Amino acid sequence: MALLEKQTSERTGPSMVVQLLLLVGLTALTAGAGWFAGGYLQNRTGGEKDEPAVAESGAHGGEKEDGKPHGLPGVLDIQPITTNLAEPSDVWVRAEFSLVFDGLPDPAVAEAVHQDLFAYIRTVRLRQVETASGFQHFRSDLEERARIRSDGAVSRILFRALLFE
């Protein structure tokens, strides 16, 4: 028993000062790496200089909801779609879209696409769009219908708003 009392436990491992120096050094290293990576990616994508110009041209572009061309070439806003879903029938949806045309926007084609999208949304069930993958399928179905109805003139559909009530 006397041997156990005489033995003192010695600290093994780095001191607190060494640990703090390592923490500060690693923090500075990761901050520098993040700064370098951010600068590299900003230069590679064109930086923030292009983004405000796109946002300003979209914000001050054409009229909304009356079928006039949007501020961006080849983009046309269509009338909002408000209808109920197939199941449950008491759930209503309001969808606002913009159509991206390959060439000049054609209002007659846009109206035909609008009517086709309206008819399709009435057949959708809520459980089909509840999940993220369901929403992606819904979006791809809408884009495919728009391409078919426009004979390939519409390349994409931009969602401006999608509200379920």
C-alpha cells in the first residue's frame, strides 16, 4: 500500500500552450485555404460582377403576367395558373412560370403551352410533388410537355412561384 501512495501520476501529452498554438495555427491555415479557394472559384466563374447586371435586367425587364417579354432575351412570362389538384381536390395550387425559348418568344406558342401546363397540373396528386425527387419529376414532366407542345421552341421552364394551399 505504501508503494501506491508514493507513486504520483505524471502528465503525459502536450502542454496547454502547445495545444493552443496548434489550434491557432490550424485555424489560420484553414482560413487561408478558404480564402484562396474562394478567390479561385470567384475568378473561375466570373465573380460577382456579372450577377448584379443579370438581376437588374430581370428586375427592370418587361411586364409581369401579361405575356410581354421578360428583360432577358428569349424569356417570356406566362399568366399564373391557379387550379385545384386531382387528389386531394380541396388543395389549390398557384404556379407562376417563365418560358425560355431557343429563339424569339412566340406569344401564340406560349399560350398553347400555358393551356397544356394548366391541364397537366389538374391531373397531379399532392403526394407526387411532396418530396424533392417528386418535385424534380414534376419539373421535368412540365418541361417535356412544353417542349412537345412548342415543337422544341421552349427549352426550359423557370419556376417563379409554386404555392400549395
